[in-house]
Amino acid sequence: MRHLSLVAATAITAFALPAAAQDVCAVEGDHWDLDAAGVQALYDCMSERMIEGYTREGDEIAAVYRDWAPTATRMAVAGPHGERFLQTFVNDIGAEQYLAFEDGDFEMPVGSVLAKESVAVRDGTGRVGPLFIMTKVDDAPDYDNWFYSGVQPNGKPLRISQAFCHDCHVGYESQDSMGYPLEEVRLSSN
């Protein structure tokens, strides 16, 4: 797993484009060098764009996930989701177990749902990535009883292969196939 540190200060600015174009979230310099304040500024700039996009087609999880427990103090880059900045939320059913960030023999309760926002930076511009969703079910033994889904930035369902997602998530089998945020940004239920 690639571990990237966000250490140096970089300014984030939002500026208006000509009429008919939307404001963009510009990142000056190398986005991998953003410090915590720079990452937070990027998230603040992208936040409403994510909600507007994810909910455009009426996805039920997209409409409510921001009311769930956040799992980190800010977005961070962790895991193989296209080297995007990620922020994960967990519903009430799974919050206590997930926020323990346990490693060992445990299983999330059926009905637990994780929603992972994603932001990519390309050519100095923040871009909304997919909302990745994991739902704990009781009838998917080939995938450790997880159902993988997602919402595209335009609100349409993300077409993904269960096997494709599980092939990466199985690497976290001691965490019930779940990746966790980087330790430096984790929130805890304690």
C-alpha cells in the first residue's frame, strides 16, 4: 500500500471562470505537498460539489451519508482508490465497531454501511470522484458478506465488479475486509 505524507504548506484557491462555467477548486503546486490546512481547504471547496453530484439521481445513501459518523479529522490518501483524497463516513449500525479500528477476529454487524467520498486532483484542479459504498449483508459469502457499490460524480450508479473490489479488500481480511483512514487522521469512538 502506498503511504503518502501531506506535509508542506500549499495554498488552495477557488476562482470564478467565465460565464457558463462553474467555479473550480484550484491547487497551487504539488497536491501531495498539501498540509492539513490545505487538504481541509480543498475539502471545503469540494464539499458542496460532492453532495450536489452524488444526489443528482436520487441515490438514497448519497442523500444521508453526511449525517453519519465521520471516521477521520480530514481527507487523506490511503489505499488504492486511484490515489484520491478520501473521507469515510459510517452509519449508526457500524459506527462503534468501525471506529475501534480493530485488527483481528471480528465482523461488522449486518446493515453496516461505509460511504467513502473521493476527490482527485488533476492538472491543478480538484475533481469530484466517486462515492464508494460498502454494505455488510448476510448473503455474499464469496465477498466476506460485503456488497460493493458506488455513485458517480453525476449521481448515476457506479458500475463495478464485486470481484474487482473484493480482490483488493481481501487484503484487509484481519479488518473484516475494510480499509481504515491513515492513523494520523483517525477519529475514535472512545
